[in-house]
Amino acid sequence: MSIKDNLEKVKSSFSNPDCTLVAVSKTKPLEDLKEAYESGIRDFGENKVQELQWKQPEMPEDVKWHMIGHLQRNKVKYIAPYVYLIHGVDSVRLLNEINKQGAKIGRKIPVLLQMHIAAEETKFGFSEEEVEAFLQEATEESYASVEIKGLMGMATNTDDQAQVRKEFKGLKSFFDSLQSKKHPLLSTMNELSMGMSGDYQIAQEEGSTMVRIGSSIFGARNYPTQN
Ligand SMILES: *Cc1c(COP(=O)(O)O)cnc(C)c1O
């Protein structure tokens, strides 16, 4: 099947047609990205700064680049000018660095806070308590160069659908509770990034507004990646 066919198949299986599809193109060659672009995709997800850096100038200007992986603080400056949304903000220190780089270039950088919802130890992210504690201290003025657009989470890598659903449900419920707080830093929060190739249908049923799909579009990756 071609990338175009895969995309049609994925989209036709969406239970929420308004959910944004981020095509995760990590490890894939430019020709694959171009094929997806020609099929109408504008949102692309990458998880390595170096790879984003070489792909970005090779693709049309209207591509929206999503940084979905773990981001090191010393690399924020490279993507700060053009990144459309940083999904993996998993610590206050990283958020501070993004805010600093945004201020330097006069840009309010859109981010999602990554929540740790999986049973695995290895997945990065905030706990609910950490986010609550952060919000108690944080003011709009001190974070003038970031825009918190919402939350991101990755469910446990398991065949147990009930567990995956439970984790997404929990994330959605925390998302709703944050929205109802009306914290000034969260006034632009409307995105919930959850769901990948193996679990995007469950994620949509549980309220996802953005799914990050790689292998169901581009096929299996040529080599394994960290996250
Ligand atoms: C690789 C990756 C995806 C896409 O995974 P697939 O299973 O290929 O759809 C989604 N989110 C993150 C954070 C990733 O690193």
C-alpha cells in the first residue's frame, strides 16, 4: 500500500474527524514526507532535533513541525524559530529554557506538557502533583514567551486495551480539571495529544484532539528509536 492509501485508511477510521493527524515521519526519507504532503498532510512529527533541522528547509514553508520526542535543553535554541508545537515538555527546567529562547527571538512558543500516564518507568513526563505545584508558583508574566496549548501523554505499550483506555481517561480527566481552574497560564489550553498507531482509536474515543501516527502511515521504521 502507498502512503496515500495508508493515510486514507487511517483517516477513514477516525471516530472524531476533527482530530488533528500528526504524521510521525521520524527516520523516514524526504520522499516519504513529500508523498504525505502531496496527499494533504501539513502536520509532521519528528523526535530528534538533528533530523528536524535537516528536513525542515527541504520541505514547503507551510509545513507545521511538531517536536514529539524528548527534548534536551541545550537543543531548544535550534528549533525555537520555526517549531509549530513542542509536545514533550516534561520538566519545569525545559519549559524555562523554551521560555528563555522564545523571549530571545520575540516568539511565544506553543507547547504541550507531557504527562506520565504509562505504567512503564521509562516514559518521561510530569505527575499531576508536579503540574499542580508548578501552577501554584507560575505567573503569566514569568512565562510570557511560551503558550501552553495543552497536554500530551503516551499510554503503556500493552495489548491490554482496558489499561490503555484507563490511562487515556485519566489524562482527559486531568485535562478537564486543569481547564476548569481558569489559571491565566492555561487560558489557551485546548489540545490533548494522545494516541499513536496502536491506540489512536481508543484515544479518540476518550477525547483526544491530536493523534501522532507513524507506522500506520509510513510503514515500520527502518531502525528503532528511543521514544
Ligand atoms: C514514534 C512516536 C509516535 C508514533 O508511533 P507509531 O506507533 O509509529 O504510530 C508517536 N508519539 C511519539 C512520542 C513517538 O515518539
